[in-house]
Amino acid sequence: MKTNERFVNWTQVLGLLAVFSLAWGSPDLVKADVLLLQSGAVVAGKVLQQDGNGVLMQTEFGTYRYPAAWIKDVKKEPATMPHVSNNGQTIPDWAQIVTLLADSGFAPEIKQVPAPVIGSGNLKNVPYISFRCAYGGYEINIYGDLNQPAAVQIGAMKDLQNNAAAKTNCVNFMCSLLARPDARKMVRALSWSQRDVQTQNGLTVETLLPGERGAMGGWWVSVYDPAALASARASDAELLALAQPRTAAAQPVAGATNTIIIIDTNAPTTTAAPQAGQVITYGSYPPAYGWTAAEMADTHPDAATAVANNPGMVYPRTYDRSAGTYGAHRR
């Protein structure tokens, strides 16, 4: 596969993706957006946002923002209308939630941040992932099995905590996730000026105000299934295996990536099978799902508490529960 500063042979790139997708049983790879990095690495996934600061890419292994200086070229699939396909779920999967957030119009600069382990309340020991957007003005948390979330919440943070337009954005975004009309009606009926909790047909919605325990200075709207949330709680063994100390991994260099595929463009090119010497990595993070120092610095300092004798623990960038127990993402 030959590349230079002026030309990218996308036919060869996509041909290799097609070969690997058949080998790994992932035909959707050939339908993905693709980044070509300055290092020659090829990144397949979905471009959620692209601006002067870089590209936010989503894959089945989580999200990562690639700085503009790392990127040589971008190929996007034709855009389709955003929609929620809940597949009978009350709350859509994490990928749909983040996609709708990126399409919301109020969420520039989406970034994933470390999610600190919560040690009390109904969210105790429930794994989750966390995103911030609008330069830290909003925060979104998705709890439990990421393919079948038990809870989702969005908060207006910092200077937006008392902003009526920001609260409207939170309410509208939450309603955009919910297929059930009764659930949307409950969300819209919530009080904004005091803590309010409503439960109907096995679903609970609530508002949480700044200054209350767990609010972390924000104004929040939450939707959750109490039974699913209780079932989503990790055991002590699962939690200790999944959570990691609140210490940062080394900052990745421009050739490292946390994506589906890395192809060394200096290695021999083939459309039949990978050649000896060609570097191909599937589903890897640098290193082992680690957080960078900059990302770890964004962790809420007053929320990084919690599991037995392990203060300062955070969840990894992504995790899996497909086999019935929590663990690092496995295919």
C-alpha cells in the first residue's frame, strides 16, 4: 500500500479492510469511515466529529480523539439520517447515545473521560462510561451493560448549571433517546427547580440539583430501570478486576492507536492475506486500555472514591458484559 503527501490509494486501503473484515467476521468494517494517520496507520470506525482540533472516532472498543497533526486524510461514508433503533430496549446502546449526542447541535468537542467508581447510592459499583462536551459544559454517563444500558444521565455543568437553555438541551436530548412516549412525558414533567423523582411502568426519571450529593456541581436529568440497575451492579471480584488505579498511562505517540485496525503501509501490500512483516493489530489500546495523563486530569476529584480498600479507582475506556460478567472488551 503506497501513500504520499498528495495521494492516498483508498481502493487499496478499502480492499485490505475487506480482506480483514472477512477474516474476522466483521463485514461492517468495509462500510466504516477511515482515517489515514501521518504514521501510515489506517483507522476504521465512525467519525463522530471533525473540526480544526482533530477527529473524534468511535469504534466498538470506545472513542478516541485524534489530533489534527496526526491525520493525513479522512474518508467518510455518506451521511444517513440519525435515528434511534432501540431494538425493543428502553434505553438505546452506548453507540447510538453518543451518535445522537454528536448530532445534537449543542455538543462540540465531545471527549471521553475516566469514569470514577461510585461507592454509594443506587449507582454503587455499577460500571459506566463518561463523556464531556461543549468544553466541559455537559456530561453524559452510560451505566451497566453498554449494549443494554440500565441508566443514562446528562448534566449541565460549570457555568451552565443554572442556564435554562442548557437544561432544555438536557431534557430534549434525553427525550431523543427514549422510544416510549410515557417515558418522554415523565421527563418533560420533571421539576427543574427542585429534586424530582417519577416512576412509571418500571422506569424512573429524576432531576438532581447542584449541591446535592452526587451532583458534582451539575444539574442532572437521569433515566434508569431500577431492576436493571440492581442487576448491573458488579461483584467485588468483577470490580477489582475491571477498575484500575487513577494513574495515567504514558501519552501515546502519533503512530499508536486504540482502534479496530492498524496497517503498516511500509509492509508488502496484498489483497489476499497479510504478509510476513506487516503489522496488523486488532482492537488494541495504548497500552491496555490506559488513560492518558490529560484524560486522567479530567476525572472528578471529589468522585474518585470507592471500592473496598482501593480508593481512586476508575473504569477502563470500555468494557464488555456479553458473557454475563464484566471484563475487558473481548471479541
